[in-house]
Amino acid sequence: MDISLNFNHYIDLKKSIKNLCLMKKFEPYVTNENYDFIEMPLVVDGNYVLLKIYQEKDALIKLHYQEVLNSNRKSVIQESDIVRISRSILNEALDINSNIKYKSDTFGLTIISDADNYTTLIRTILAQQVSIEQANKLFLLFINTYGEIFELNNKEYTFLNWDKIFSRIYKEQKVLVGTTNNRKQAIITLAELHIKNGLRENVLQVISSIKGIGSWTVQMFMLFQFPHVAFENIPVADIGLHRAIEKNHDLPHKSIDKSKGESYFQNMKSIDVFKYWYIYMVE
């Protein structure tokens, strides 16, 4: 199986591992003097994959992935190949000469998955104007209805495979979760736009039309969903971006605000904005 990864999304292995563990609630599987190692399930081209990421002293990043073979809702892990990424290729992919500061002695990656973005959106939609307890129940129902489960090391993991979920929702034209018709329709609209590749053009109108979802949510979604697209709706009010600018350019704390951030990011592509935000998050 071919596993293709976009290295514009990846910086700083050691920090990424810590951040990935925090976000995914996985602890580093192995840590010793020779390498750092993390084990993480994800979806690649609609297939479940167990991805192992580690860095050795020779500065080779190795991606050891195991295909998870579907067997109803339970699956069995089988070992596959190892992919090596050389230092020179990684340097080129990360554009080390850009104005973003990188540590020269560490290399690596983290994975920004489409599923995370959609998960955030669906959770936000279902949580509008209900209690936290009710919102959690609704989202758990969504996961139990549409999630796919596999077993790894005697533990069960659930994936929300959005291609499959949205295809089903679009085909059935209904959402099997007890929420309002307006919210159900918003999810159906998302499904249709995702299938027809129209989400990029319409996401602002669709998401903004949902009561209680503000511009920051939309902007952050756009930032992670389409990081290579230059767009006007960059989250210039995001404090994380302000702190990242200060950190990267050795500026005083709280010297960047919304107006200065707007001026700073005006002509920048969103992938570069993403890098700044990520610098703040992993520190």
C-alpha cells in the first residue's frame, strides 16, 4: 500500500511527538538514547493503518505502517513495509531556508488529519444550545452510529472515516442522531459539499449559518482543512498566532495584537500561517 504524506505539514519530531501524544492521548511507545517512537492509528486512503513514527541518530525518519485488514467491525493487524525519508529530502520539504525558525538538530512530522477537522465541526454543530452533558451524549451517539472499530493490542479504537460517513449520510439524506432538523440539515449539507468537492467554496456560508458558530471556528477549520490555499479569512485574532510571531521574531510578550497580526499575515499563504500557529502549540 502506498502511503503518501505531505511534508509541508510536518516540523520538529520531538515536539511533534509530545504534541501528538497530547492530542491523540497516546504515550510514546518507546523512548531511549537511540530513538523516539510513537504508535498511532490513522486512516490512509480509506484504509486503517497503524503508523509508527521514530527518529534515529542518523537523522532518518522511519514510518513503519501496518495495514489493518477489515473484518466486519473488528480488524487484524498485519505488518507491512518501512519507508525511509532522507535528511536532504526532509530539509527540502520543510523549506528550512524560510523565515520560520527550525531547530537544526531535530527533524520530524506530525499529522493533521481531515477527520480531526470534521470531528470538531460535527461536535460543534451537535453542541449548539444544549448542556455539556447532552452534547457529549449526542456526539457519543454519532460515534457509535457512524464510527468504525478495530482492535489493537487488546484495546478498541474508533475511527470516524469521513468519506464513508458523508457518503452514507448523503445517500440516506438523514442523520441518525436526535438533534434539531436545522443541525441535521447542516450536517447533510456538509456531506454533500464534501462529496462534490464544494466545501472549499461554500464552507464559510455553510458553517457561518449555524447559530453559535463564530468566525474563529470557521477560520481555524479553513486553516487546517486547506493549508495550501491563500485565503482572506485567516484567524488574525487568534492569540496563539500572536504569541508565535513574538516567539519566532524575539518580540516582547503581548506586543502583537489583532490589528498588527492582520497586517503581518496579509500577504502570507495559509500554510505559513499554519506553521506559526504550530510553533506556538508545540512549545
